[in-house]
Amino acid sequence: MQSGPSVSEHPLTPSVPAGGRQGTGPVITHSRLENGLQIVVIPDRRTPVVTHMVWYQNGSADDPAGKSGIAHFLEHLMFKGTKAHPKGFSDLIAELGGQENAFTAYDYTAYFQRVAKEHLATMMALEADRMTGLILTDDVVAPERDVVLEERRMRTDTDPAQQLNEAVQASLFSHHPYGTPVIGWGHEIETLDRTDALTYYERFYTPANAILIVAGDVESSEVEHLARETYGRVPTHEKPPRRFRPQEPEPRAHRLVTLTDPKVEQPAHERVFLVPSYTTGAPGEAEALEVLTHFLGGGHTSLLYRELVIERKLAVAVGAYYMGTSLDATRLWIYAIPTPATSLEQLDRALDEVIARVADHPIEESDLQRARTRLVADAIYAQDNQASLARWYGASLATGLTIEDIARWPERIEAVTAYDVQTAAGKWLHKRRGVTGFLLPEAAAA
Amino acid sequence: MTAVAEAALSSRAGRVQRVFSPGGIEAWLVEEHAVPLVALEFSINCGAAQDAPDRPGTATLLAGLLDEGAGPYDAEAFHRALDDKAIHLSFNADRDHISGHLQTLGRNTDAAFDLLRLALNEARLDAEPLERVREQMVATLKRDLNDPEAMANRAFRAAAFPDHPYGRAVRGELATLPSIARADLDRLRKRAFARATLKVAAVGAIGAAALARHLDEVFGAWPELPDLMTVPATSVANLGMRRVIDLDVPQTTIRFGRPGIHRRDPEFMPAMVVNYILGGGGLTTRLFHEVREKRGLAYSVYSQIQSFDRAAMLAGSTSTKNERAAESLAVIESEIKLLASEGPTEAELEKAKKYLTGSYALSFDTSTKIAAQLVHLQQQGFDISYLDERNKLVEAVTLAEAKRVGERLFGDGALLVTAVGRPAGM
């Protein structure tokens, strides 16, 4: 274990330039401190502003059994203060004109500040301080648990569509913790206490488990120097924490989940499939799913929109989403809102027909090219927003991808063929791999 | 580096050019080639306030149809033309404006402006997309019928602005959406698409000459003057009213408000500062401390000053479990009264000023955010120089001023409140 000045004697690992960019994008560097902290610097010199983020490679899917919601609850408690800053540092950040927040996902937890560039060193010192310096007392933990319960009521307990979504996820993942909501189940949140939070904190919050991302008007050498002076002084665990997650078995049975509620006036349909992620998929598989998803449900020119909305008038809206950035096997969503004259069963059958056709026939070259163009352009549009770029890199690295993976993503999307898309549809959008969700008014439940 | 370039770097306004097209269209431009993208934002006074009283949702429906077929392209062909070049184009309506948002890769700029020209001058308003977009609006309204936040907002709007266009639904009503005809949309467009209320900003990889040429192509055929209905000035009514709407949910959603101080009012800056202290400033406000941090009553609690063209309001919201919702409201009311009677402390004022000046730069870090800011400033009638003056105006706010304007803003603390849920004792 290294701490204090000895850390700075050890050089950083060589910076890795981002390959495959053809000189258009920023040169992104990736390095690592002796204590294991990873550093990614994304230059954006247009405005004197930086986005500073620390990502921990643990999320709700790493919550211990019976303690669902602890990753998210701890994220709230991280604002409560340290020995050096007993009341937290939100007032200090605000006085510097900074904006801050944090978020918890299935695979990671991240904290960020956006500030004028001259305050970057202060942000790094503050974030390094709370990496191991958190102090919690029961009189701040108890009201914050009530805050989280109110958050759950606001997002889920007052919204039947969100309750259906929770049930669909829980059905899709019969064994893997992705079936548990990030915020946790209400009855378990109620039991979380100070000891649970600190035990979890001590297990995961350590430099070797953290990724520092700085995007904005900075030099990578300057960021690495500042990181050594701040994060470099944080002692690390002897071994980085490990994640233990039971994996989902091969799905065998299609599942239909129905939620009826008198508050529902507009029925809705969703279908979610268990599919590989960028991290778990064979080479090219996730890219094919990305193109397939866009072809199926990416906007007004997509197949489902043309078929179900414009031609057959079975739906007023459809869409698809592939959650490809995921440590373990993940989800591909298709959702649809029926027209008043259409039952969810009719809509469901029509969806099956369209998917079967995509699995049986190669897609047209013009459709393929349009999907690829749009996806590759997204990587260029992303360069306009340093905060989104920081999130893209953070989420990718925290789920096991590399800087080169991100840099070469446009090339790999360009390489997807019609055959790849057809194969992906046949292999992964099989009904037995999926859960269908019906949202219905109570009267229709008979 | 030349002196001019140095001045441009230290001044935000110095980076903005005022561009006039040969045909006389004005736009504000930030030319920036670091990223190969162009963003364009614009607005016209064609919002829901121009809807016929028995046909709310007309402006929203029109905005939804502008990219659904134009000139030689039907809806599908138009979307295909956009997607083939990965051009982002969208329109939306609020109370006062229809705004447009265009973003393109620099190499497709000509095609992007041409599609924008078609949408704004030759939108076909065909029957198929008209019915489709109408049905999408109906589905959204149905989804919102029993949504607590949508219900609280609906009730608040109706009670705050009775007998005024601002009291009507921007996205329409289930009962009257079917009665909006193509002729209504066509009439609205002919009345409101005009150069006099047009505000445009562009940011990115485009020069002044190219922008000027595109401005004439896109907007040059519009008439100078619109034929708009007059929207009278108004203010939040029914102060002191508490309207509880029953819904079987475990949490009560509360919306509260009272008259505000308008963006164009000389006392807006002090008002913004005292609202920041009350509930406008994220994790550090009085409401955040008292409602959330100390008592655990809510996840979200905030207040804001909203300026419409013809009204301003102080408005806020929170959500608390039914058993304790009355306590949340009581805390909010008492914090407003306390700030009205005692004013902020010197320390709070200094902190607020430091945040508001220091964070201004964060609104200018993406081209779409910059373009939106520049259109917003033009809507409010400010000059480019405001970009540099704004922080000086914040710094100039004194404690006496903050106290006086706080008294004006919060008055006797009377609020219009709408609440949805089953709150105990409210």
C-alpha cells in the first residue's frame, strides 16, 4: 500500500493516445496512479470550464443480499461531511460558482462538479478527501433515509408505468441483480442504517476502484500532476474490491407481465430482451445490436415506426433502446403506445411479425447506411458537450471497456453488415429471451 | 496575439457577432471551428397564447407538423432526408413562442438549411401526419390524466390565470383537440410567421457571410409584420387558495406560487438573488435545508422565477408522503414569510452573488446552450453587451436592495397552492 509522498516518485503509466480518430476529435489520455486510480483527460478548449468526475466501479448490482438500495443511499450520504469538512462541501462549491451532483446506476456510482477551470485543484482535493474521509452520524442518516423513501415514492410508487417497468426487469432477471431497482425495494431501504452504509463505503471507496475523468479546458499533464498531489495521497486497499454477481441462466420461457391500475387511461406495451453488452458480447455482436436497435426503433424512419405507426396504424408511438454499456448481459427494449382501436394483444402480434421478418430477411442497404450514419454522427455530436463526453468515457471504463474501444467504435459500427443485423435479430430477439409488459386500466383486467 | 483578439477572449460579448443578411434578417453568431458542427436556434411569437380559446393546442400541433412533410417531400421522405445526413431538426411550442432547433455536421450545412427552409415555408400539413400527431398528443394527455405532477400543474395553471390565455393548456385538451382543423393551423402560420418577432442565433463552424445567405433563404420570404392577438398583461390570481385534488397515491405533490418579478423589471436581479437563497440554488437553499436535509420531508423542493411575455411568477414544487405533506407546506410557507420579513443575511447575499456570477460560464459550454441563451436574451430585449454586464449587475445588488425586493417578491407570503394525493390535514 502506498501513501503520502512516496506515490509521487512512481511515474504514471504511459499515456495512451486515442487511436482511430483521423485527427478530428480531441486527443484523450488515460493513465494510472501508483495507488491504482485511473485518470482520463478529455480536452475541450472552447470555454474556460471543466467537468470533474469520479466514478466508482460499484453500483446497485453490487448491493449485498437484503440490502438493496445501499449503493444509492450511500451516494446521498456522501454529501454529509468529512473530518476536514464536517458539514460537507456543497456551500464551498456553490461559492466557487460550481454545480455538483451524483448518480447511481447498476454498474457504477459517480460524483461530479462543473466549475471554472481555476477551481479544478480545489474540486480534486475535496473529492479525494471524501474518498476515505466520510463521517456519518445517526442524526444525518435517519432524515436522509426518509429523503430516499420520498424519492422512491415520487419516481415509482405514484406511477403505474414505472411499477410495471420494475416488474418487467424483475422478471427478465430471475437471478442476476439487474432485476432489483437501483434505488432498492422500499421494505429494504427502510432498514438501511449507518453501519450498512459505512461497511459498503469501506469495501468499495478506494483509489484502486475509482476512475477520475476531467473534461474541459485543461492539459493532461496538469491534471495528472494535480491528481498525484490529491488522490495520490489517498491510501488504497491492498487489493481492489471484487464484484460477486450471480449470472443469469439461459432464458427458456417467454414471460408476460400485466399491471392494471385505475389510474391508467392510456395503455402501453413493452418488450425487453436479454442480450449481450459491449463487455460480454463476441466481437461485433454489440455493434450489430446497436444498428439493429436503431433500424427497428430509432425515430420516424425506423422499421417499427413505418410498419406499426404509419402503415398499419396500430400504434401512435414506438421506439427501441439498447442498453449496451453494461458489465453483464443486458437489455434491449421495444416500447409502443397503441392507437385507441388497437388491443395490446394485436400490437404484440404485429411486433412479433416484424421481428420475425427482420430475422428472416437481410435489411436494405439504404436502411443499413442510414442507421450507421446516424450512429457515427452521434460520436461527433457528443464532442459538443464535455459533460456528455465525460459520462460516455466514465460509463464505458466502469463497465470494463477501454479508451481504444471507444475510439474505434465508429469504425466498428461502419463495419456492421446486413448479415450481422439479420443474425443478431435471429439470435437475440427470440421471444423466449424476452419479457412482455402490458399496462392496462383496471376495467380491462377481467 | 492582437489586442482585438485578447479583448475578445476576456469578453463573452466580444465573441458574438451581429449578422445582418442582405435581406435585413438579424442573427447573433458565435463562429467556432473547434468542433465540426453548426447549431441554429430561433423563436417567433407564435405560442399557445395565440391559440383560439376553444382550440388550445393549435400552436403545439403546428410545431409538431413542421417536420412532417414539406415541399416535394411527404412526411416519410422528409424524415429520410434528415436522417440520411444525420441532421437534428425539431420544433416546439410554449406559451409565447414556437422555437426551432437545428444541429448539423458542418459538411451538411447547406442541406440542413434547405430542409429548414422547406419546413418553415412549405410545410404540407398533410392529413396523415395531422391525424398521427394529433393522436400522439391525445395519448400524452391521457397518460397525464392521473399523473400527480401533471394534475397539480393543470390545476395551478387554471387557478393562477383564469380567463387568460396562460390559463389554457399549451398541449391542448382531450375534448377539443379533435376540432382543430388544417385551416386553423394554416391560419396561425400565416398570422404569426413574420420577421418582426423572429430571434435567431447560430453557433459553430459557419462564417457570417454563409449564415447571412442562409438567413435570407430560410426567412426572407416571410412578411415583416405578424397579425397577432393581443395578450393582456396578467398576474397570478387566487392567492390564499389551497386546492386539494384527490388521487389514490401514497405521496402528495404540491405546487405553489405567487406573482413574480419580470426578467425585464429593473429589480429582477435582486429578485433572482433572493429566490436563489430561498429555493433556486440546488443543494444550498433555505428550502433544501429545512424541508429536505433537516426533516427528510422530500427528495425535491425548489422555487423559481418564471417570466412569460405578459406575466411573471414565483413558482415552486415538492412531494411528500401524505402523512407529512401538510408539514412540508407549513415549512415552505414559514420560510417564505421569514425571508420576506427579515431579508437574507449578509453572508447569504455574498454566497448567492458568488454562485450566480461564478456559474454563469457554465451556461456557455455547448453550442446548443450558447445559441439558446442568445435567443433568450434577444426575446427579453437585451443587447449583446448584456453578456458582459450581467455579472456586474449581480455584484451590484446590496443587502438593502435584496431585503426591499424580497418584501416585494414575497409580500405577505400568501400562496396559491394545488396539491394532488391524499394529504392528511391539508
